[in-house]
Amino acid sequence: MPEMQPAPSRKRTPSPPDAYLYIIWPGQGDRVRGAFWCRFGLRNMGVTHAGDRHPNSGHHHLLVDVTDPLDLDEPIPTDKNHLHFGGGQTEARLDLPPGKHTLQLVLADADHRQFDPPVISRKITIEVTHG
Ligand SMILES: [Cu+2]
């Protein structure tokens, strides 16, 4: 059996206990026509750009139709289902194909890693109809 390297023990960035992340719009079960703006809500923490280590602040990530749990020790992946808003944006224009989709927000630190404890919104399901 090969010798295992000890896992890196870098601690995750702490978040305040009252941090609250939520999707302002759309709401759970909403039906939206065509492309739409998704608005991000955050209480008791600040939004900054990726790479900024200011305490109690991070940048938004929107998970679209993600079912697999995120690895807490790894940066959030970057692909068409894991959208990073490293410029400090608090809204996103989404143009999803018609049908049901899930949306979930995750706040992450300067290195795109989740906070401890994680700051993650409720997952909502919406239905997109033809615009
Ligand atoms: Cu990121």
C-alpha cells in the first residue's frame, strides 16, 4: 500500500454565526419567462471580489442544477453549473432552457473555498417557460 501524504490541514475561513445567504428573486416555485435576473441576498457579511481577504466577506457563487454536494476542502468548481461572481456582483442574468431548474447560492472566501460554518442558501426550484 503506498504511503499516504498527510492531507493539508489549512483551516477554512470563519464566518459569523448570524451570516444569512438567500435568493431574493426568483422565489421558490416561481415560473419565469425566458431570461431573467437572479438577485442575491446576504445579511451580516460583506460582498467583495475574489482574492480579497477582508474579514467576514466573500463572493457569491450560484449553483444551477447541481445535485452533488460540494467538497468543503476544495475550491468551488468553475463550470456551467457553478458560476463564480468574483467581481463582487450581487445579481446575475440567467438564460436557462425551458423546464425546471434548481438554484442555490454559496458564499466563498478569497480562494473560492466555503466558510466555516458554510454560508449557503436554501435550494429553490423554478420553472422557466419560453420567453
Ligand atoms: Cu469563486
